[in-house]
Amino acid sequence: MTRGGVIHRVRTFLTAKVSWLRTVGRRVLGRTHGASSPGDLHARVTFRACVDAVIPTTPELADELGPEHVPGGNDVEVAEFLGVYVDDRVQIGLPNIRRDVDVVKPIANVLDSAALKLIARGDNEDEPNEERPVAFFEGTDVSADRIRDVAGPFARLSPRDRLRAIHVLDEIEAKITLPDGRFVEFDGGLVGQLVVGFPKLIYYSEWDGYPDPERMPFGQDHPNDPASVQGWQQTGFPGFTNGYACLRGYLGTEDGTLGSEDVWTTIDDHDGPPVGLFASPGRFRENEYDTDGYVEPYPEGGA
């Protein structure tokens, strides 16, 4: 196959222009509820399924911790901004292609592939259900029938099974070798890190308080009001305060695997060794990754 043919196949797989991020005058996935086409809605449903599993709505915490601990990521539309964030901050550069390609819609397809793999193995604990994704859109004007039509296997899984499917992504790798010896690698584990880590980053950041949360925050003035940011209400963060971001200790466990010297406070003592904040970082324990047979793709001394 010629180099042009390889690049065309890669480009065809990865490039899916996400029109729901570029609607006229509003670069947002979902707040223009009636404008989504079926294909675009699939990606939006999939991202909401991710956020629901990572930052769920928790009404059971209202009595114990207070009403500010009830809303989850989808209650403040983290999934919608996640699409904007990924579109702006994450790109894939391919050899001989002079522009970056969008990754939002391919990410949704990769998550569906992981869900199918999980189901094929019988590793899902609950049966897929088409009503689960419908629940993600309560209070919106997107019809339940449209959601059922476009929801993929990932969105139909239970929350715990969605997290199991994300773990399956660690096994998905692809390598395409170009005629000149260079190659393009894809590691599915990176997708898992993105769809788990980024929603938390967004939810607990200042994003929710910007005047126009439908776009990137650049150029916007933040009110610095904790009441306007859901994640700040849950964590008790007082807003931008001089000295508040100073180092407050090293997270570790009292069995000595991480952290050492004085324990300033205990964070969690429910399962296993108590987790606390320590005065010193301590040491890292050895990991159990098997690297036998691994060959570094590039020479250590450079090309």
C-alpha cells in the first residue's frame, strides 16, 4: 500500500468533524438541544455516560453531607464542556498531514468498541439497558426515542460496567507502519485516562463559574464566588485566595508505602491502611508492570 493510501485510511478513521461543537455562534456539544443530528447525539450520549460513571448524581448524600453533595457532573453539563475542552486542547498530529484532526467522535466509537469487548467476554455484571442513557437527559428537550436510537453499547451499560469497559481500553493498541519506516501508534489506555481524568479536572475547577461556560474560559472574567461553582461547594474551596494553594502535605498511607514523618490529617480510614497527609513524600513502591520483551521504538540517542 502506498504512503498516500495508508494516510488516507488513518485520516478516514480519525477525522469525523463534530458539528455539534461548531454550531453557528455557539461552540458547544449540547446546550442547543434541538440542533443535534443523530450521529452527533451519539457522541454526546457517550460522553454523558462517561461523566455519569465518574461523577454520578448522589441524592443519598443529601442527609449525611448536605444538598451541595447531590449534583453530579451531568447536572452542570460537564460532558458538554468536555467535548469543547477535548476539541480545543487535544489533537492528534499525523505524518504529512498539516493540520490536527478532531478526536471527540472517534473517542465515542472507541468506548463503544471497549463495551462490546467487555460484553463478548461476559465480564459485564449487569445487562445492557436502553433506558440508562435516557436518564442522562432528564430535563432536556431531547426525546427519549432519539436517545434510544443513537445510544451505543457503552451508554447502555451500568455505571460500574462502564468503568470496567474503560479498563478494557488498556488492551487496545494499534500500530500503522509507514513505507519509510515511521509509524503511528494508538494506545487505548490514553482514552481511558482522558474520559476519567478530564471530567474530574473540569468539575472541580473554576470552569462552572464563568459567565459563558459554553466556551473556553480565555478572555472571561471569573466572579470568584464559591456559590457559582458546584465543585467548589462540594469541596469547601473558598475561591481564589492568597496562600490557599500552598503545599498542604503529601498523600500517602500509614503502612509506609508513601508518605513519612508526621501525619497532619487522615483522609480515609475505611478500607485498608488509612490514607492521610504527611509532612514528607516518603518513597514509591515498585510497580508490577511486566516490561519483558519491550523494545524502545526510537534510538535512545535520538534519530
